[in-house]
Amino acid sequence: MSSSSLFTLLENAASSYGGRVAIEFGSDSLTYSALLERSRRFAVVLADAGARPGERVAFCFKKSIDAVVSMFAIIRTGAAYVPIDPAWPAERMQAIIDDAGIAIWTGTAAPPAGLTGIAKSFPVPDAAAVDRWMSERGLRPVDGPAPAPERGIANILYTSGSTGRPKGVEITTLSLVHFSAWGAEYFGLTPEDRLSNHAPYNFDLSTFDIFAAVRAGATMCPVPESLKMFPYQMAKFIADRRISVWYSVPSALIMMQLRGKLGDHDLSTLRHVIFAGEVMPKPALQTLGAEIPHVTWTNLYGPTETNVCTHHRCDSADFADDGPVPIGRAITETRLWIVDERGTAVADGESGELWVAGPTVTTGYCGDTELTSRRCTPAPDGDGLCYRTGDRVRRRADGVLMFEGRIDRMIKRGGHRIEPGEIEAALYRHPDVRQAAVVPLADPVFGSRIKACVSAKEGRAIDEAGLIAFCRPLVPTYMMPDVWHIMDALPETDRGKIDLQALAREV
Amino acid sequence: MNAREQLREYVFGTLLPMDRAGWPADDASLFDHGMDSLRLMQMLVFVEEKLKVQLPDQEVTPERIESINSIAAWIEEHRG
């Protein structure tokens, strides 16, 4: 089936909509024909450097045209691309390079000094650089179909790991092809549409903006990182770029509602607003809906491991009542179960863990068969594997699913998934730390803020500033605790474990 | 304490806490010291509630919140 390749999506777009603008960024733009040509040329350079099925290539980009060219170039070689956020500490980058076995680097800049394992680096792969690399090596673009990636893995998305090391979720070509087909149809995308691309490349959200846009021949408009902290500028971006489909975490929307002065901007081109990645608070949705009444509001749900697996278009009843926003119903060809601790289906209306099977579900965690076998288990209907989400959900009488929380300790802060264990592991590396525990504090805009509770070893002293300085090279900024509590000793439960519930209750 | 000192105390004491001996200069970039969108929102609330200065949302730009100096100058523009 030719449509089962991601590169085919781009070839089809170039053949049907070659002269249309594929991507617009700053004062630059690229047509679909040019995007195809540029990514084919860079692919030859990468293939010459060893990129092929089974290899993993670092993809360390700020939002840019070069980033999208490089993504399709890596896809063209059959290698898997591994997004690395340029703002991550070097130690986290190194852990990912080692874990994924990366030898080739592409990025907005060269790899930071001191990283090991990178044999070949292709920084700033603009058209001139690719021309130079091609002529230095005497390379010419090749024709023929793109090779399929090994085990069908298109990319690996690293998320916070509870053991202190980030874990790599393998995302398949099938998942991205299926999800982009579903999304393009569900939102009725056409070549006239202009999609924002707000989420960082290491978020699964950003795959929708890219692959669904390409499938429809629509225009991608990446949101520069420099705007993301500035709600007024972000709202102005929607107006200036005449965005028709906006997709982001709820906190970006809430920031625009609170401080973006939505009434100042002409948002008449907007027709769909999509949010995912964390819970959208109902009061915020109601206010947004009143301020931008002419658009549809859609909640997409799914952990990275399942890509998007459910959807809910908000209707008038959602805006009228004060209950939580549903996560909705399964997307096409996706099966869902709500089960108890023994894996038995719960009675109708009861809450339980959500298990998911279908084309968008991951094949597992890169290099971690033990974790994979714990989370990806035989589906209850006997048809392949399902993913155990760790999310607690309930089916409402009308059939839609309601998200009720986690069965483990994972925290969401501004849509970022954070395992308290990763921060605690960093704190325990401090020579003077005796106990460390990380708990969430509820926040109306960002879902949660992070509180770290720490005690010192006998005869040692620790303080907030010293702990922050110690953690900074180890954990990304988005994981840095917002509130610190230095205690003589952390409270314990009857069974001698740190009492997390007591810590979460203290302010 | 004047507004600049209160701002500095808040930013380096509470928002992006660090060892007082190592507090950056007033022209140092806050983006290099962990400023992110959540912390920026908290800082704006601090300026409005504690310093009693209303900062227009449309003026929130990277240049204005770059450093203690630039924020202090911006606050000065809007003092009643």
C-alpha cells in the first residue's frame, strides 16, 4: 500500500499541490515542490553518512523551515528521527544519544561540546549547506521509493522516566499515517487551511500539524519559540498568519485568554481550536468559547504511547454545565477497555484503568523490553497488544469517556509529562540529601506546579538555591520544582514510606 | 525597598531562587536563569498585586522582560 509511507504523503502533496505554500516561517516560505526537492537532496547526504532503516538520527531543531526539510529527509532515508529539544541540559541529550544509539546529528546548531557518540553532524542544513555537502561528496538525488523503516518505527519520542532516565516511546509510521488521515478527515482540512505548529517537535501534538497538513496540502505555520511566553504576541500571530486551525496544550490557550486581549485581534480566519496534553479546566473553556464564539473546540486525548486515541468535539451542553470536559470516543479502528486491578472489565459507569489497542499504539520503549512487556500486554480481545495507559477513566451514560486522574504519580505541568521519580533521582545524587519527594500542587492555568520536599543527612545543611544549582544541569527547566520545602524529616506512613499525600496537602 | 529592589528580591529570592551570593547582575538575561511561561505569569501577578503597577498585556515582549533592568524600566513607565 503506497500510502503507508510518510514520505509518500509529501510526494503526493508535491504532485497535487506543488505550487502551494507548504510552510511559512518569519519572512520565508517554501512550496510543496521545493519542500520535496530540498528534503530529497538532504536525504542523499544523510544516506551517504549512514542513515538507513535501523539507524536513529538526532533531530535537534528550533522551529524553522530547515527542521521540516530535515524531518522529511530523515524519513526518506528510512532512519528514525529522534527529537531532542535544544534547551535540554547536555546530560539529558547524552542519555538519549546513548539510549537510542545515535551517531548522526541534524540540528539548528552543532551538538553541544562534550557530547560523545556523534560521528557525523549536519548543523544548519539550509539549501546552501546541502548543496555544499552534495558537491563535496559528488552526490546526486536518487529516485525510487523511500525504504521502509525497521520495525516500522518512524520516530522515537523521549518522555520523563520514573527511574530517573528518560524513556523513548517508539512511534510507528502506521500510527502517524493513520492519525493524520483521521485528523485530516475529521477536521475537513483543505489546501486553503493554515495550521499553527505550536508544540515542540518532541511532543506528539506536533505530528498532527505537520503530517495532517501535508496530507491535505495545507500550510504549516510554526510558532517561534520566542513567542510562546507572550500571550499577546501569540494571539497576534494567529491574526497575522490568518491561522485556521490552532492546536496546542490548554495552558497556551488559557494564557491567551488571560493576557492575550483576544478582542484586539482579528481571529475571523480561525475555524478549529484543538487542545490536548492536559486537562482543560471548564471555566477556561467557557470563557474562551464566549470570546471566540465562531470556532469549534475539540479535546484530543492520548498518552504519547497511543498517539491520539480519543476525541471529543465540545457541544452546547459542555459549555453549559460545570463538569469536566470529556475525552470522548475512540478514533477509527481503535479499541478501548476500562479495567480493574485484575484486568477485568469494570461495570458500566465505574472507573478503572484505560487500555488501548489499535493502529496508533506504540510498539514499545526503545531498548527496554522489561518496561515494554509491563505496559504493552495482550489485548483483552486477543487481537495483538494493547497499551496500559495508567489513566483512570469512566464511561458516562451517553458513552463518552471521562478522564479522572492517574493510577500512578505522573504529573502534568503545562502539558509536559513529568515523572516525580526523575526529579527525585536527580536530588538523590546530591551528596547531602537524605530524603527527597516531589508532589504536585494544583494550578488553575498550568494544571500543576511542582513541589520538592527535601531533608538533609545528619550534620549536613542544604538550601533551596544550592539544590536548584545542583539540579539545573540534570533536569530540564520545565521539570524544575516551583516550590521547595526543606524539612528536618519527611513525614512517613505507617509502613515507613514517605507520605506523599501528607506532603501534597501542605501548602 | 524601592520597586527595583522588591522586584530583585522576588525574582531571585522566590521566582528563580538562587544563592544570594550568586545573584546575577541586573542586566543578566532571565531566560538564562530558568524563566518560563508559568514563571512569567507569576511575575506579572506579583508586579500587579504587590507593586500595584498595571502592565499592559500588549507590551509584554522578550525585550521588556529580558532582565531586572528592563523590567524595572518598564514598571517605571507605568507608575501612577
